[in-house]
Amino acid sequence: MTATASPLVSVIVPCFNQASFLAEAIESVLTQTYPEIELIVVDDGSDDNTAAVVSRYEPARYLHQANRGAPSARNAGLEASRGELVAFLDSDDRLLPDAIELGVEALTSRPDCAAAVGACRNIDAGGKQLDVPHQPLIHADHYVALLKSCFILSGSSVLFRRSALDEVGGFDAELVRGDDYDLYLRLARRFPIHCHGRVVTEYRRHSTSLTKDPLATMRGELGALRRQRRLVRGSREGGARRSGIRRARRTHGAALGNRLPEQVQARHWREAARTAAALLFSYPRGLLHS
């Protein structure tokens, strides 16, 4: 995997009904310190004014597809793009001005690596900075580390090498959740990953964020780990995978257990039944604390 001196970077922004945040995402790409960038926004069947927002920015290419989910939208953008390096920016996130430059420098210095991973800081719905969550700086054995826990907190903070994405087949469009974690595992199974640890992304936390749903998050992580069952080799990798499954159940199960009393008190019976069933199947201990 070799790189040219100033490789073209494709930034792909999948968007589904996030027009209220999209302009900030686009502007964060257009103000990058790195000049060789193409920007592609993939409208995944939005019924808001996503198309009108994109039309205000001449450098941005607009693609539209029927709603098929974020993995499919990312793959569509990847297929339409030309860059040697690729970033996937969520439409409610923002890149810091030197995000792409730092990623290019990292991959140029490590031509063997499939991806350069930065860090993120959290912002609220209005864009105000909240905190910088702890993200472990992993220097080796990235596959084993990912089996134990998805240490990549924001997919928007990763710069990928296209050749590696092509080799593993991009995102799995059949996955409803956990498609990013699944991709990281498949990449790290075959290639080195470089974590440079610099904060490059502002990760927006708001009421409609998918990370607000611990049940969906748990199912996504467990699904990605189950897919690795036939790929792990030896007791070390197998033990790391089992540890990751226990961590996902414990972490998100505890969050579900805390949520169940609120759902019962609010008489949201259908949601409460779904939460209780998930706890019974994946983390029965959570029922004792709810």
C-alpha cells in the first residue's frame, strides 16, 4: 500500500434527515487545511431539505438514493469517489480544520497501515464543546484490542486507505447497527492500524443520536463480535472476543437496566417489554438493578 505525495482525499457524508446539522459538517470539510479533497454527500432518502442545503455549496457533489441505511450510503459514496484516501463524516459531526492533514501525514508515515485513527471531543446539539472522552492510544495488536472493546469512539475520526477498503469489501450493508465496528474488525484482522491520538473530530451528542439507544448499540456490538467467531485464531484472540462480548453485555445492559424503571413509570409498556426481554436474554443481572 503506497501513497502519492499529495493524495486526493474523498470525504463522504451520508445523510438521513439531518439537514439541520449538515451545513456545519460540509463547512468543516471545506475549511480543511489540506487542499486535495473531494466532498460527496449521499442523501439516504431524506424527506427534509437535505438537497437544498447541499446545493448551497458548489464544491459538494450530491448523490441521492432510496433509504437503505448508513452502510449502503457510505458504500455508494465510496463507489462514486476517486480518492486514494477516504473519510466518512457523519452528517451531525464536524471535522477540526487540520483533521485531514493529520490523517494524511499519519498514513504517509505508515504506508503499511489501512487506516489512521484520531480522537474526538463531544459537543452538544448547539455545537458547544462538552468534554474529551478517554480513548485508549493503541500502538499494537489492534485486532485483539478491538475484540475486547471498540476503542474507536467516532468513525468520523478515521482516515482509510481505499485499497484496504476495497480488499475487505467496504461496509456490510446488511447490518442495521455495528457496521462501523464490523469494518474495523475486518480491517484490523488483515492490516496494521495507526492510532495517532490527535483530536480531529467534534462528535455531536443530541436527542436523536443513535448512540442514545443502548439496546441498539449492544445488539450492534454483539453482532459484530459474533461475526468474528470463525475468524479468531488461538486462545488469545478467542479470549479477547469472549471478553468483548461480556463487556458489551455488561456496559449496555447496565444502561438498559437503568432505563427500564423510567419506561415503566412513564407507562411506555412496549418499550419496557422490549428492554426487559433484551435484559433477560443478554444481561439478566440488569433486571435485578432496575
